[in-house]
Amino acid sequence: MKIEIDPNAGFCFGVINAIQKAEETLKNQEELYCIGDIVHNSAEVKRLKNLGLQTINSNEFTNLSSKSVLFRAHGEPPVSYKKGKKNKIDIIDATCPVVLNLQKKVKKAYREIQKLNGQIVIYGKKGHAEVNGLVGQTEGNAIVVSTLKDLKSVNPELPVVLFSQTTKTIEGFNKIAERLKKTGKSSVEIHDTICRKVSNRVPLISKFAKKHDVVIFVSDKKSSNGKLLFDVCTKANKRSHFVSGIEDLDTNWFTSDESIGISGATSTPEWLMSEIKEKIKLEIKSNISMSRIKKIGVLTSGGDAPGMNAAIRAVVRTAIYNNLEVAGVKQGYEGLITGNFVALQSHDVSNIIQRGGTILCSARSQEFRTEEGRKKAHEQMIANNIDALVVIGGDGTFSGARIFSQEYEIPIVGIPGTIDNDLYGTDYTIGYDTAINTVIEAVDKIRDTASAHNRLFFIEVMGRDAGFIALRSGIATGAEAILIPEKETHADELQKYLEKEYKEHKTSGIVIVAEGDKSGGAYTIAKEIGKQHPEYDIRVSILGHMQRGGSPSAFDRVTASTLGVAAVDALLDDQKSIMVGIVNGEVTHVPFNKTIKNKKKVKESLVNINDILSI
């Protein structure tokens, strides 16, 4: 599939200049007026309206006073400048230099031809803003012609000076010029004032249209230039389609193996053509995947984490948005083996984003570790027409998914859901932020009672193999010491610290212990310290599974929603056996084998911060 945006399409210089002036002005003031649409494209007009640009007509301009008004690229007649001056209007003149130069030529020619009782003829569209501005240079006396029939208004006995609207075709202008020279009995002066940057679009767009299988022409229906160029496209390529926005696209126009060209009028913004391109890519990608993936399953496995429900919600609604069916798998891989499936619709995941736990329930499956168990799971997927899986969990979940995907060529994408935040390839896992806040809230309360009784508390937090919760929550609560598996910390080192710093300066203290610390759990360490220092009033608090519960934080909800959308997008993009993660705020894809084999390290800078702040 090849999708190309025509490099010659889009705004001409005059329009770009007018829009830039409007945007620059609106940076310093809340409103700006423009006589008529700044460009013949409703999408761009709407965008600028949201910035404060208000479109008015000539009558409204006459009644306006002491305001800022933009004169667009088409130009204005002299009377508009006079009205502006009289009403103390701050005029932002964005008249195209080409048009401005043409106005001067018409004005000069009119003064000279008046001496000969001659006529100014303008080849253009009657009522067009640019033409109105040109006619204004002749005090309204110019004769506007659009077709050969209109030439009956021209007196062949009198001298003629011919000009053209800058955006008309050379072919049409030449026909008018030839007829005037042929029928005129007096002098006929021809001025080809067509803008070549605009007129050259005709041969260029014809060439562009011929080299693609399908052409999507983007323009507003009000644009005369758009109508002209689309006609050229159609003659060059019968499979040319006119659209004003993404809502006009029809996926039946193209297939994945065809070359698609996107072009537009001189009034078509580049961002709109880019939007069309992305929509086409998305539709083709969806159609390709839809031929293989029509139904996905989603499950949660291993330890639950706050935010899993938000991830489920995002997966379900993104799948439905892409016309996929969704089956919720209850009880993790165990439910996959037993066929414990439930059809999920958008309303089934309403009002769950704020809930902790997982509506699909979670479990660890010993049977799924066996070939026979995975065979049963595959048979259940086939029987229920499930083509792909989204699995939410930790490294154990991903280990099972990797083997299952390899054995049966099943597209599987993982979402990191564990409070431990120990998965390689993502800065944050779902549930981690909420767990930290839960620990902080508990420790703050424990510190109140520790201070009241001059006690030393050892508080154990989750983190069998990783100290991410302990380290961040310890810093956030001002813990006197933090013991984590990644740091070689022994009881005698802690005793030395307590003797030197705590005994001399502290009346109470908090020691945060990750459950997997090499010195032992909180009870073991507290017991050793108690033997050496019986004078300390030591207490132990195991926070335990309360860290897994509770309503997810805003951060976890957004992270889960982002990764849920990304997981379905990855499946539609033919990805498999990967985890979607977030690194530096951007979604990333990490192969299962990479996130399983590599160990995520705690930031040494955070360890140093704790050492500095615990004095």
C-alpha cells in the first residue's frame, strides 16, 4: 500500500500569509473579524473560529467600529479601506501580493482608458471576492465576463483592456482574448494576469492523478478552484473521489494493494489532507486485520492491580470502535481452558473505570503451564471463534502468552498490569501509582502514632523481587531507611545507622521494607534489631494486600486507557507476542521474550536521594 500527498497541493502563498497574520493577531487579542471566509474551506474556517476569528459580511463591516478586521488574500475594493478609516477600524491587510499588484495595474489602466472612452474587461467569476476588489479599482465600471456569451456586454467599437482573475485557467483566458481580438474594431490590449503557481496546478495535478490507482481530492464544495482541479483529476483518472473531510471517505473506493494519491485545492489545508491520509491508513489496516481478526478475547491474570478495569474498558470499546467482537475471559488462563467466556458490549464496561480489582476476576493456572492445558485453551478459542487475545498482567502472564502464541500462531498483545512496576520495557505498569499512594496514606497515619509514642516502625510493603514501591513510597513519606532487594543492605549496616543517626537525633522512625529484601522481611529484621537494641520500642506493620485494592488513581486510569487502546491497535497492525508499554510518555512495543528476560532496574538517582534526605 502506498499513500502519497500531492506535494503541490494545498494553500497558495497568499492564503498561508493571511492565515499566519490571523493567528499572530489572535495571540495578542481575543477577537478578529474577517470580511467573508478567510479561505474557501469550512474546516479551516472552523479551526480559526475557535481561535477567535469571526466571519462577517460587507453590511456588518459597514456597521463595525473600533475593531480589528483582516482583509483576506482575495483583496478588497478601495471603498472598504475608506469605510475602515472612517469607522476607526484597525485593518490587518493580508491581500496577496499578486492580487495587490493586479489591483494597481487595473487602476492605472482604468485611468488611461477613460481618456479614450474605453472599457476594462475582467475575465473572472462574477461576485468573487477578488473580482469585486478589481472592479472596485474601476469605480464599478469594469465588465466581468465568465464565458464567451458574456462578451456581448463588450462594445466592439471601443478600446478594450483585458485582465484576468488570478485563479482562472489559461485556456479559458486565451479563448476570451482571441474572441476580443477577432471581434474588436478598436484597440484590444491583453494582460495575462493569471497566477502561474495556481495555473500550473492543472498539468501537475493531471500528472499526479495518472500515477496513482485512486485519487482522493480534498476540497470544500464552495471552492471554485477545487471544482476546477477535481474536473482535471477526473479526466486524468476516472477513480477520483471528492471529499470535504474524513466523514466523506468510503473504504470501498480502494484496497490495500493499490496506490492512493491525495490532492487538494489551493484552499485545502495541509493538516486536513494529512488527517485524510491517517484515516485511510487506519481503515485499510482495520480491513486487513478484519479479514483475519473478527473477535478478540481479553483476560486478566496473576495478581490484580488497580486500573485493570480501566484497561478492560479501553480494550472493549476500542475493539467495538473497530467493528470487532469481544469475549471477556473469566478467571484468567483457567477460564481460557474451561471456556468461561462472556460477550462484552460497550454498556458492559460502563461505570467500571473507577473500580479496583478486575470484573473478569483473576487466577493463576497450573494447568496452563502444561502442553495439554494450552491445547484445551486453543480448542476453546477455536470453538468460540476467538482470533486474538489481549492479556493483562505481569511477567508470569506474559511468559504463558509467549509460549501459547508460539505454539499456535495466535496474535497476543500484553498490557502491563502489576503494582510492582517491575516489567522491563515500560516506565509504569497499571496499578503502581495507586499502590504507592495507598502505602503513603497508611505510612502517614502510622507515623502519627509512632511520633506519639516514640516508636520505631518497620513497615513491610509488596515487592518480592523488586523495590520500586518501597523506594518511591519511602522517599514520599520521609522514611529514615528503605530496604529493597536491589540494594545490599544487612542488619548490621542498619544497626550502625540507627546507633549514629537515629539514636542521636530521632524520637521516632519509619523503616520501609520490601517483602523481598535480602535481609529478610520486616518481622525478621525487627527481631534482630530488637535483640541488639532492647531500648527501642519497635513495632511491625505488614501492609499486605491492601496495596492491591482501592479505586485507581487518575494516573493509573489514564495509563490503563492509553495501553488498552494501544493493545487493540497493535493487533490491528498485525503485531503479536508483544507488550505495549509507555516510555517517556510514548507508547512502545516490546517483544514478550525481551520484557521477560530483562530485569528492570531501580533508578540509582532515587537511591541517592533517599540517602541524602534520611540524615
